[in-house]
Amino acid sequence: MAQASSSPADSLTESTVRQWLRERRGVAFCCACLAAQTHQASDRARIAAALNVLTKRPGFLPGRCACGAVGVRCSGEHQQ
Ligand SMILES: [Zn+2]
């Protein structure tokens, strides 16, 4: 298991995912669809980890992706 949760690549992925979800407020995406739509299929595991982190952050909630899998959505609350 990778324990280096604070590497630059991980935080970059997390910020990319966060921005993506904010731009599509209220729409949930699972890691597979998000990876495909952001053309980062090879980073799917990292995106999954980023989504897992984001569900614990204010303003993000679990949601049902269009494909039926459980994903994450931006609730639109706690805007900065
Ligand atoms: Zn999906």
C-alpha cells in the first residue's frame, strides 16, 4: 500500500478532481468515469484515492454516478 499521501502528484490529482467536481456542481462521478473524462485513465487508482479524501471534506458528498457506481459530488455548500 502506498503511504506517501502527501506527494506532489497526489495533491495535484486531488486539486484537479476537486476543480472538476466544482465545475459540475451537484453531479456525481465515480473514479472510473472521472478518469475517463479527464483523460487520466492510467491515474484511476490515484483518482479513486482523491475521491475518497474528498468525501471527507466540507462541500463534497457521496453520490450516484451516471454509470450506477458510487461516486462523489460537490454539494455547492461551503464555497470559498
Ligand atoms: Zn461512473
